[in-house]
Amino acid sequence: MAISQIEVSNLIKTYSSRAEELTVLRSISFKIARGEVVCFLGTSGSGKTTTLNLLAGIDKPTAGKIYYGGKDIHEWSTDQLFEYRLKEIGFIFQEFYLLEHLSALENVMVPIILDGESEEVAQDLALELLNQVGLGGRALNLPQELSSGEKQRVCVARAIVNNPSVLIADEPTGTLDSKTGGEIMSLLLRLAKKNKMAMIYTTHDPYFTKLASKIIVLQKGKIIEHSPDDFEDIGYDKSRFEFLFKGEKDE
Ligand SMILES: Nc1ncnc2c1ncn2[C@@H]1O[C@H](COP(=O)(O)OP(=O)(O)OP(=O)(O)O)[C@@H](O)[C@H]1O
Ligand SMILES: [Mg+2]
């Protein structure tokens, strides 16, 4: 059997502060195959962002393993982990995290320059990507001059510019109206398919759960639902998830 692209085994995360210790992931395990579209669901505070940050190597688990292509990512050196974050993972944050003093173009150039390319190469590539996400005409604008939907497009371009194998999007539509959110989701899915990337996302919008080929539901740091691996039918027991959206969105 082929090795999963990502395999997570008994992951535990405890945040420690002066006041308390808070265990937010309680031994979760799952696998993600190449090209799979995986949606994490769960009420606020259930551990979705924590899970995505661990997968991306942005944060470290308290216990448990994350294997990427069969390799334990926490056995890697700092340099190897940096390479993993830079080249294998494209991350789209809910709050954009664009560098405010840099133009859209320069924001997209950052990962390419970090990867050692010249400014000229970075500029050409970044512009190509901005064109791909429909933002070529706004390349020289600062983030503050862009709408939320446009900022999110810059983030999408920045996330995919190094041609990652996994695209991770933490509530990519959270701050957008439903039409713009739909455009961003279809852009992400189109790019993921075209570039053969796995896509992992979270959402609070019931409609966007339908786009996944796998759904994993977290509750208080545990997996309480995991759709079957061959889940294609978007009608799969959808009523099971309704409780997650109660009072969150009226659509
Ligand atoms: N750096 C941190 N230090 C301490 N506690 C944290 C930290 N980050 C998250 N938490 C706590 O961990 C729990 C899970 O947070 P997480 O951000 O993973 O939830 P989430 O499912 O993404 O929620 P939301 O839907 O609101 O984004 C929450 O109780 C949160 O307060
Ligand atoms: Mg979150």
C-alpha cells in the first residue's frame, strides 16, 4: 500500500502558561493521501487551528508523531523543518498575515527570495501568480489598499508560489462575504487540483464542507467523526454535522 502523504499518530498538544496547563488535542490520529481534500470541522476552540499549525511545522506537539512521506518531521533539523515549511507546505492564515509595508507583489515574492532565487526571478514568478489569482492589476498596491477578498487572493498566491505539495487554509473564507468566499474556495480547489496538491482546510460555513473528499470533526480536542476514506458522496450523513453550525451562520 502506498505511504500516506501525511500520517498523524496519537497527537497531543498541551499549552502551558503561568496560570494553567490546557490540553487542547487529546491523542488524535488520521491520514491524508496525496491530492486529498480534507475539511476539519468543529466548534470554536475544538482544536482546528492547533492541528493545522502542528501539521505545518509551525508549532510542536507535546506528544505523538507527524509523518510526512513516511518521515517523522520532528526528527528533522531546524534547517530541514524550515525547508519543509517553505517548500512542502503552503499556508493560508485566517487573518492574512500580509506584511503591511510591502506591496502585494513583494508579499508574494518573499517565499521565493527565501528559497534563494534572485529578485528578478521572484518578481516574474510572483506577477504570474498574481495574474493566476486575478489580481495582476493590483500588484503594486499595499495590503491596506486592498479589499478582504483581494488580500485573501494575495495570500493564496503567496501560499502556492513555491509549488507546495500541501495547501493548508485555516478558515480561508472567514472574513469574506459568501460570494467572495465561494470564489476563493473554488480558486483554492482549482489550484490544488491543477498542481496536484493535497488541500486541508477548516470552515464554519456548512456549504463549504461539501467540497471536501474527507471530513474530520473535532470536539474538545478529540476526533468524533471521520468520514470513510472513499467518501465522495456529498450527502454523507450531513445531518450529523448540523449541531456544529447552530447559531453560527444563518444560511
Ligand atoms: N498559544 C496558545 N496558548 C494557550 N492556549 C491556546 C493557544 N492557542 C490556542 N489555545 C487554546 O486552545 C484551544 C483550541 O484553540 P484552536 O485555535 O485550535 O481552536 P479552533 O478550533 O481553531 O477554534 P476557532 O474555530 O475559534 O478558530 C482553545 O481553547 C484556545 O484558547
Ligand atoms: Mg481556528
